[in-house]
Amino acid sequence: MKAGRAATLDNLLRPGAQAKTGKLCKAQLRKYYGGGSDEMITKEVVDGEVGKINNWVFEPDQIQIEFNIATHAMGEYACKLSGKTAAALLRPEGAVRLVTH
């Protein structure tokens, strides 16, 4: 950001954090929508949405990844990661910091 370039997930997140976030979001979605939604909530769909930086919302005490799920019936969803879970995803020298108390 100091160099005048747009932020990317690669320069905000620790290596492997994006894949970990996909798994956490998929688990949240399964819990929220139930097991009958597995054909719509695939790893590819969730990882694709998690991989879009414009879906990420960095708040002072949490990270949300907001996106739509396959059909209009399922609609918009926000995967929420807070506290130490969210802080552990971020690069320590990165541009984003969270309050973890």
C-alpha cells in the first residue's frame, strides 16, 4: 500500500491462510444451511469466493467474507472470523491489524 499498489490477499494474509479460511467458511456454511446443501456448498465454490479480495471486510475485531451462495434461495452469506482466529490469518508485518481481546 505504501508503494501505491492495491492490496492483495497474498500480501495481507500469511501463507496458507486463504486455504484455511476456505475450510472455516465451508464449515460455517454447512452448520448454517445443514447437510442437504452439500451439492451447492462445494470446496470450489467457497474457495472461489474466499479468493476474491473484494469479498473481504476487515473490521477492528473481526474479518468477514461476504458472498452469495449458488441459488437465490440461499442468498447472501457472511463468514465471520474473530479474535485470535482472524488475527492468525494476517501477516504480522501487513497493513491490517485486529483487536483480539
